[in-house]
Amino acid sequence: MKNSNFTQEMVMANNFVIENNSNPVLTRFLAEMHDMTWLTHSDRWSRCYDFLAANFPECTGTLVTGLTYWLEQ
């Protein structure tokens, strides 16, 4: 799904992924999420929120939204 309403958030998420691409916890999470194509948008958002809250607590809700849409593109 491509959602241009959240382009800024997706750019932020893309930059976050690039900046943290050597973090094995993040890369494992992204791989797992990529394989879960059956998740609803809200379930994916919730998993992103839980992951970021546990591993990157300084991240904002904007990044959660961006990462969710980034994963769905």
C-alpha cells in the first residue's frame, strides 16, 4: 500500500532504518514484519509501537506511524 498522506513520516522512517541498519535487533524486527503480510494496519502499528518503545524509547509516535507505512509500501 502506498499512502502519500504520510510521505514525511515514511521519509523519517527510511532515514531511521538507514541510520540504524547495523542494529541486529532492528534488522531482525524488520525481517519479521516483512514476512507478516497478513497483519492489519492497526496490528502492524501496534507491533511497531511496542518494538520502538522497548528498543528505541526516545522515538516519537511520528516514527511509529512512518515505520508502519514504510513497512506497508
